[in-house]
Amino acid sequence: MTTSVVVDYALENLGPCLRLVDAQHLLPVIHRAMPGWRLIPCEPQQQAPDICVWRHPDGFWQEAPALPDGMLLDTPVGTACSVIADVTGAYLHGHPQLIGIHCGAVEINNQLVIFPDSHRAGKSTLTAAFAAAGCRVFGDDVLALNSSGEGIALGVAPRLRLPLPETLAPEFHQFVANHLGPHDDRYGYLALSDQQQAQHGSKSPLGGVLLIDRDTTLTAPQLVPLQPGDGLWQLLQQNFAEHESDQTLIERFLPLLQRLPCFLLRYRDAYEAAQWLTAQWADTSLPAKRMHPADSEELTSATSTAVGNQQVALEENDKRCWQACKAAYEFPLGDELFVIAKEGGAIHRLNVTSRAVWALLEHEALSIDEITDTLVAFFAGANRESVERDISHLLGQLVHAGLVQTVPG
């Protein structure tokens, strides 16, 4: 009967957190997948560390707080992916003064530009493309943010889904081939130099927020200035701070977004977009640009980016009068308003038009007809039937969110 080899490891700024049982051959893969951390053998812990990996006939078996029932992983790279996710969670849990943002982050012109996760938009591929374009990577999945508005690298290598699409630029394919580290049939980590990837704990001030949209129909990259509320909304949705209330998060993010530019980057090819944006960002006037509303009196859709996606609407002939509930907290940002209806409640985002309706209902109780008349008079040329339909839908959302109520009697 053979004796299992059990070794515990500590990570810098985290302490003992990983136990490998007959799985020491995983170490080179983990080292290369998270090169910015120092993984140090330590004294055997009386109580097993939170993250444990055992050698298994079909691969590896892992248990962790996020995997209480355990999980079978079939390759060293897949196991490293899982271990890194748990290590990252443990690090953020052990440093509650930091907020983890689910985003890609690269340093352009000495400023950290982050792009929060957007479904299937390819943030990891875009992060790697920025590395190929000469930018220093701070992460392709998670970035820690401190109270001073600095991003802190966690020292994890970018991970790409393999095989790469053939449609990507040949130069990018060559870059990945030259820097491919540990990989299997599904994923591959990039082996980058210290100049290409920030080490664990490296800091850089935030310089901008990018929302990203991959569109294969485009012929060239596009950069569209956005309202700062778009960036705030994404950061509120893409964070790991389960222990923080929405109110606490918005109070931490709001000062950042008041000074940070926010853009939508639309692109077809990640490498082309990274090269183009790096050149654009070198123009020092670009990060200072913001989206300003047009001076013309034009009514935007009352329901766009208002309070959510609930399909709720009032009858357009509803004659009741409505008034705003007393909100617990209001946070203005640019032309928009973020409202928390009650202590510990959810955040609701009011765009320009819905904020105007909210302000009217805070001042006095009004019916749908009266709100419609006011907006049609203010916005020259607005179609009354369309405005009334939008207001009915908006009020339905506001009622559903607990932000407005009928006047008694």
C-alpha cells in the first residue's frame, strides 16, 4: 500500500490555501497559468486548506468552498482554471477593502482601460490582442479595485478558448503561437513577459471604461462616447462583492465614473481593434471626451435603460394620478439618476426622460395624460400617441420597482 504525498502551499498575500495530494505534477501548469503569484510550500496544516486537489484515475478531483460536492476535472489545464477561480475568490474574500470586477484590463498610455464582461463579446481575445499590440495586461477576467480608484493586477495569465477562429488576423494567430503556454484542446494560457503582463499586486490608475461589441458586419473599428451611467451600470452588474450592498457599491463606483470617460468599442477583428484603439488613446484629448446630450429638443424613448427589463405597462387610458415614493437614496450621474427605493433595496437606473418623469412626480401627483401633455409641450414635434404609450410602459416599470404609487382616493 503506497502512502499519498500531501503538500500544502501558501500564496503571497493569502497564506496557506492549497493542498495537492499526489498531484504535484500540476505545479508547473499552475505556476505558468498564474505567473504573478509566488506558490510556496509550507508546513502541513492541521486543518486542510480550503482548496484541495487529488490525483484521480480520470484526471483530478477538486474540492473548494465553491465546490462543496467536489468536481472531476480531466486535464491539468482545466484543473488549473478551476484552482485559479477559487484562489481569486479566496483572495478577494480575504481582502474586503478591494472589489473584484469581472473585466479585461490593459494599460494604454499609462492609463488602465477596463472592459467589463459582455456576453460572448470576446474580452479574453481582445485582452490578448492588446498584448499583441504592445499593451501591458492587468487581467482578462478579474481585476481588483481599491478605494483610490486604482486597478490591482492579480497576476493571472490571459486564457484563450481554443482553437482560435480562423477569421482572426494572421498577425494575432502568430502572436498566440509564439506565446502559447499550458494548453489543452479547449483552453490555452499565454506565456507573457513581465513587460507584457503586470505582476500580482501591480497598480495602475483607471483611465477609462470600454463597453465592447463584436460585430462581424463592420468594416472598421468604431469608438462611441457613452454616458457615464453606462459604465456605472456595467460595473454594478459585473462585480464579485457579494458582501457589499448595492448602496455601498454605488457609493464606491460613483466618484470613479464621474471623472472617467466611457466608450463603446465596436469591432470586427480583435487585433485590428486593439492596434487602432491604442493609437487613438495616444491622443491625450481622447480620454477627456464625454458624451453630451444634443441641444435639440428631441424626445428619446421613455423606457430605454430606465429601470429594468420588466414587461410591465399600464393601460393608456388609466386616469389615476401617480406620485413618486420617497426614495431612500438618489445618486445623480451625468444626465441620469440612480435610485434605491428603500434601505437595502435594488438600484434602478433612470435615463434622461424617465428622470424627468420622476422629477415631475416628486413635485406633484399627475395622471398619464398630464405627464404626456407636459413632455409633448417640452419636446417639440414629439408624437403624442407614441409618448403616451411610452409613459404607460414607464409608469408600469416604476410601479413594479416600487418607485411610484397612486394617490389615495
